[in-house]
Amino acid sequence: MAANLAQEDRWIPTTCGVCYSVCALQVHRVNGTVVKIEGNPDSATNRGRLCPRGVSGIMTLYDPNRVNVPLKRTNPEKGLNTDPGWVQITWEEALDTIAARLSKIRREDPRKLLLTGTVTTQDEVPFAKIFAMTFGTPNGWNSGAGNHCGTAEHLFGALLHASWSKLPDPDHCRYLLNFGTGTGSGSYYCVTGMAQRIAEARVRGMKHVAIDPFLGPGAEKADEWIPIRPGTDGAFALAMLNVLLNELSIYDGDYLKHHTNAPYLIGDDGLYIRDAKQQLPLIWDPVDAGEKPFSDPTIKDFALEGEYRVNGLRARPAFTILREHLKPFTPEWAEPITTVPAATIRRIANEFGQEARIGSTIVLEGKVLPYRPVAVMYFKGAQGHKNALLSSMALELLTEVVGASNVPGGLLGMNSCSLGYPETGQLKWTPKADRDGLMVTGRWPNPSPPYPPREVKGAETIDLRGMIPTCPGSSGALPVVMADPERFKVPYKIEMNLHVGSNYVMTFANPKAIEEAFRNVFQVSFALFLDESTYLSDIVLPAASYLERLSHTADWISSNSPVGEWCYHVRQPVVGQIAERRSACDVLLELVERLGMREEFYNFVNLMLEVKAPYTLETDSRYSWEEIVDRRYKSLFGAERGLEWFKEHGLVKWPKKAEEVYWKPFSHTRVPLYFEWFKPLGEKVRAMSEKLGIELDTSAFQPLPEWRPCLSYKENSRDHSLYAIYYKIPMQTFSGTYNNPWLDEVSKIDRFAYGVAINTETARQRGIREGDWIEIKSSPTGNTIRGQAALTEGIHPEVVAIAGCGGHWSKYLSVANQDGKGLCFEWLMPVGLDNVDIPSLTQDQCVRVTVSKARAQP
Amino acid sequence: MGRQGRLTLRVSMHNHNGMPFAPFLTIGKESLMQVEVRFYGFVRDVVDTSPLALQMPDCCTLRNLVDLLVQRYGEKLHERLYTNAGELEANVRVFVEDAQAGSLEELLGDGQKSSAEVKVFVLSATAGG
């Protein structure tokens, strides 16, 4: 009898997939059932730690609300609240229907296919992108992040750090100026690893200053909180820059001369002055008293200041122009905009400048490197506005002028430089200089990094990204163009949406406008749940969750820790197949065969997944998903480290070298302090938009930063006297986690997670008390949402703050769709180009609202 | 065989069905090589993506080849592949015999081989973030 009780008892290594950080897991399985999830202490990414979302995955795996079989709608009417009339179909019928649709579209015009996905399906979406590329469409939308993407921040990540995102050096930073990010608190990149590392940095003595409208999950971990009016971070940064450069004269001259375009001579037309022979940008050598091409080996010194005559023209170094440009932006100018006292701005500028310790060095691995222990962080909060590009530029220049970019203590690109896996030399990339000496990223998630900019083309994509090459991420224009392609001279309409795991209806802006854009599209959804976006679907496929599927590697450049070790993991199924759930990658391979795309697809897989001989996919064979993953691992890590090795060991890691982490002193690339090419690019965009008859405000394509008010800032009526803002919390990711009972329980403990943060005095003036139900009415959309007031002194008095993407209404989400489970902020935001920063196509995310006590209190 | 010959020789192109395209340019007295070209990706709406067979002098560069294809398929293909400065767009990759070409000025032949397989990938800039 005892022998019959013998149990399977295993710990299986894999990776988390609830957000984009890809933390390493150990999953405890007993007799085929997952009973616990823990962090994997072997991983350099999260070092054994997990956030609430990570440990709660078991509840999503076994959620009885999961989609378990393929479904098709029977109700032809589509709407946000219209029951689709789901009926079960076989996989065969589903695939036949999908393949027939795809085949027709591919024959007619492949651009009519759209791919939507989310960053939490970081393994499936890149594979689906390969499918879409092969298919021949340029149209994709990472809609799960939607407006929560830090679009303009990613643009400057490419231009200044050769990376998608950045983090402070947790080992050496001493002063973190944090404009509203959740780094170190449970959101943002490398989430749990950085939470631990930032906590250690605090113990070590790092000061963390949070500039944020709300003393929320990010700011509450700081040493100092400075409340600021939403959308004015750029003004704060401009005033700081002015204090640093014009009042305190604190800047890193050596860094500016050798690693930026600060010494490049600028003419009165705003462009570089170039030498006649090679057309290279010129600098002024003060020792030889003459102009020289920036790369001239005879240069003895670079002038940063002064005014010169070159070829009869006035010529000034970019740095001189920047200093002059900043003079009007005094702390006194910024005070009424930001509501931060001028004295506070001066103090912070002084602290930041002093702590940068310009001129100091540190010895690491026997190398003497600059030591600049300050970093400026910002993401969605500061940049998610109409002024995204110019505000981001100001925030970025703070790090650049003190030389704290990619050096010990400073702001580090998330894996800008890799010397490769030692045993194979694969996974190797490094930033390079172009002809003008400016940096080009070595690795980028998309085929075209923002610099050098792509040619400005007509409206060949459904999101204006063909016309505006500076948009690096999710385009705020997509729903606008998709709803009316003729207006934008797009010569086709989207007919089909291949929808991989995002709930885009709730993650962009006004869901009613999103419904209008998507309701006439044939939508196939790979879905865990019948969420709000599936109300617009024609076919729903039962998706395998991250605990049920194999990945070709979920890691990407932003999931590795910025310091310590390189670490690449496996994502593998920890249970057998449940019901009829299948991984999207498996299904896409089946569709490749049905569409006769194997030869093209395999060539694309070899190219995009870096599968090299002898592991390349040969077109006369048909490979399973497991075989493709195995070949990729072997190609990257050698014959000994195929899929079976990874399944057993979970990860491979090796130490990062100083010249990988702190790569800037080793690099001959320069970054722009003066964004010279923005101006001619903007002129091209304007010319193209005028040619096509599209009204676009291209005035923000300018080389130096300034502050411009958001639409909400201009609207100043008594009726709409408050700003509503959105922020991220550690216990939910976008709109995809609200049906998880454990996360629901944790969220209920925190009165802000499902409530509306409002200043105590602001609430008192409106007769609102703690726990009262309140109504928030949007000025631009007219929509009203309801939630319970959570009173606090820790919020700017002009602001109400709403967490995450709650407020679900799908009848199939039995936990999430109850009253009081958060609010859907998106109902407050309008869809339209007036609310979009044109150069980055960022959606403005602060809105004016009326807040009042609800007449009916449950 | 010298590599300085003028571009005055006859080139012939066939699609996978063996149907000939009109000749586009003629090139000196160089030896001819068989070239098979195939397009992949975001280009299906402007070109035939089935394999294309050509005969070209082995002194031709990749730029000669791409220009020839642009001549065949017109402005739309030019716009999809080239910047205004005449360089390949960042999302275009050209491979010759499975090796990515570093420059359009590379020669198609090496004086030894009699055929070449060229793959032109046009990648879609679908967004991250």
C-alpha cells in the first residue's frame, strides 16, 4: 500500500510571464499538479526574489474562468457589452477558418493583417512578429502596454544609451533622481532584482529623491518626495539644467568634448557646419585656433564655448547654444508651472551636481573609470504627455551634462554592449559610430533603430510610423488611422487582427473609440480569458499560459540585470497540456504549413532568431516547436546546451565585464547634446504630411528642449479643476491580472490599489470622506468612472491618482468584474492626434476631470 | 577575366515558371552567372515573391542587381528598399549564399562560381514597448 503512495515531487526551472521582467522561477510540482512558485536563487536577474504577481501564477494556471476550447462567435453584432454568443468548435474548424482568411488576405494585400500583442507575452509576440513579417504586413501594435509604454523614453534610450531602457547603477549610484518611475518598488524593468538592489543601495547610502504627483509605490521608498503638477517634469528639468550650467557651472567638460556632439559647430541655420571636402561636422580647436573635422587626429582640444567665423559664417559650439538656450528657464520660471518652489529646484540641482563628483575616478577590474554616482530616471509618468519628446530631452540632458551616462555610479543602458557568450561568441553586439560620429545602437528589439532615421515615407503603415520614424514603440496614432485610413491616405483597410494576449480595449484610451476602430475587423484571439477585447473577436483560441508553454527564450535586452552577470533562461511547460490549450507558437507553425509559407518562414526564423549553421532550419524538413527551440539554444550556446540541457538546468550565466556594463569610456561613439537631425527630419515629415493633406503639428522636431503645456494644462475651468493620472502598482500588470484571486486579495489590502487617491483637503472641499464613492468625469471624453476615495496627504492637491487597469466589465471575469475592483482610467482619455506627441506618437495621459461625491452610495 | 568591363551586356530574367522578363541592361564581355533572387517579407504587395532567375555578368555588384530589380518593379520597390541617399533602408537585409552582404558594392561573383543565390529580406518595423 505504501508503495502506491509514492509521489512525484519535482522543482522545475522556468521563467515568469506576468510582466516583461522575465524573473526566474522554480515551480514545485507534486503528482502533476503545481503547488508552489518560488524565485530561482541561481538567476542573476531576480536573485531568488519574486513579486506578488510572480507567486500568484498558480491561480491563473488553474483559474476555472480560463478559455479551454476553441470558440467562435454566433452573434454578428459586435460591441463592448454585446454577448458574442460563443459556441465551441474544434481546433480543425478554427484553423481551417483562420487559414482561409489569411490566405485570401495574403493574396489580395498582406498589409490588411494586423498583429496585436503585449509585452507580457514577450516570447510569443516576437515569434508572431516573424509570422507577420513573413506574411508581408508591416502592421503591428504592442497594445497590451498600449499607452503605458514609455515611448519617447525608448527613443532616447536608443539615441543616448544604445538600449531600449535604462536603470541606475545599483552598485555605485549615490543620488537617484526619480521622476515618477517604479524602479526599486515593484514595477519597471528587472523588477524584483532591482527592488532588492535599490534597497541595498539605500542601505549603502544612496539618496533617492522622488519627483511625483503621488506618494505612491515608487515615491514611498524614497528619502524625499517632491510633489509636482502632472506633465511639468520637463520644466523642472530645464530649470535644473539652467542652474547647473549657468548658475553653478557644473558640467563634465571632458565627457562633453569626447563623448557628445557638444563641441560640434552649429551655424545660424541650426545645422552642423561641415567641411567642404568630406562633409564631416566641424569643431573648433582653440590651441590651433582653427576649425577641424570632429575626427581629425591633429585636434589638440575641443572648444565648448565661444563664437567663431568659419567660411564667413558665424559658428558656435552646440554647448554654447545649449547654455544660451537654457537661460530663460529659471527656477522662478518653473515654479508656477510645476508648483515646486524655486528654492527646492535650486537645492536639488545643487545636490545633484555636487554628488556627480565630476573629475573623480574609480578602479574596477584594474581599469580607471570616471565615477559619476548620479542618475535620472523617468518613464511613462513624466513622458506620457503631449510634450513627450521635448520633456524627455530635458530629463535626459541632466545625466549627459554631468557625464553620468554608462559609467560607474550613473545611468546604465540595459545591456547596450555585449562581448558575447564566451564559449560561442554569439549574442555579441556593441554600439558603433556613424559618419557624423554619432552612436548607432548595437541591438534593438525592432529591425530599425530610431537612429539613423528611416526615410520619411507616405502612409504605408496603419499607425503613421512609416511617416514618423522617431516613434520607437506603440503608436498613439494607430486607432485614429485605423478608424479612418482614407483620411491618412492609407491605401487599404485592416481586415484581420491576429491578437496575441493583449486586452487592448482597456489599455489605450476611450474604449468606445477603440471599439469603433476594431469592430469591423475579423479578430482571432489567443486568449487566457474572455476579457473585454475578446468581445470583438470572431474566433478565440485557448492559449497556453507562461507556465504551460515552451519559449525560444523569453529573455531580451531589457530583462537582463544591468550589472552582475549575463543570464539566459528557459521557459518550459511545468504541467502537461490542460484541456485543449495550445501555445501560440505551436499554432503559428501549423498555420505556416497551411499557408504554404514554410520556405519563407524558416528563412525568417533563421535570420531573426540568429539560428546559424549547422542548426539552421532547412526548408525540406518540417520542424516541431521543440526542435526549433533546441536549434536556437544550440546555435547560441553550443551543442552541449540544447533544450534538454536548459530544461534541466534552467539557465546559463556568466560574469559581465566592466567594459560591457560601463562601456562608454571604452567607446568612440558620441551622443547628441544637440539633436541637430531632428530639425530636417521634422521638415521632411511636415512636407510629407502636407503632400498627403494630413494636418500634423511637427513643431516639436527641434534640436533643444523646452516645455510645452499639455492640453489638460491649458484647460483651466472650475468645472474641471483636477488632473487625473494613472500609475503602476506591484500587484497588477496592465489589465491582464485582475482576475487572479491572490492578487485580488493583496489589492484589497492596499486602499489605493482599487481606490482613487485624493488629497485630504481637496476631498474635504468636496464633502468627500474616506471610503466614499466618488464620480470622476472626464472633460475631453465626457465619460464618468466611479471608485472609492482614498484620502491622503501624499498627493498633489490638484490630482487624483488611479492605479493600474481595473474596472473590468466582462461577464466572464468573475473576480475582476465586481464593483470596487479598481477603475479603468482609459475611459477618461480621448483618442485623437490632438492628444499625441507627434515625434514620438506618445498618447497624452493626464486629463482634466470633475470629481464629486456620488449621489448613490452602495 | 577583367572587372573593368562596361555595363553593356545583355541580361535575361525569368520567373519560376520560366516566363522571360524583358531584358533591362546589357553588360560588356564578362562571363555570365546564374542568379536566383528571392524577396521575403514586407514587399509582397509590390513584387512577385516567387524565385526569380537571372543571368548576369559576374562583374556585377549587388547594387547593379538591386537596381535592375527596381527597374523591373518600379518606384514602389525603390521606395521600399532605398533611402533617398541611395543606401539600403535599415530594415532591408541582403544575403548572398546565406552570408549577409556588408555593402551593395560587393561583387556578385568571385570569378570562380557560376551561380549565386540572393535573398532580399524586408523586415517589418512592428513595435515593441
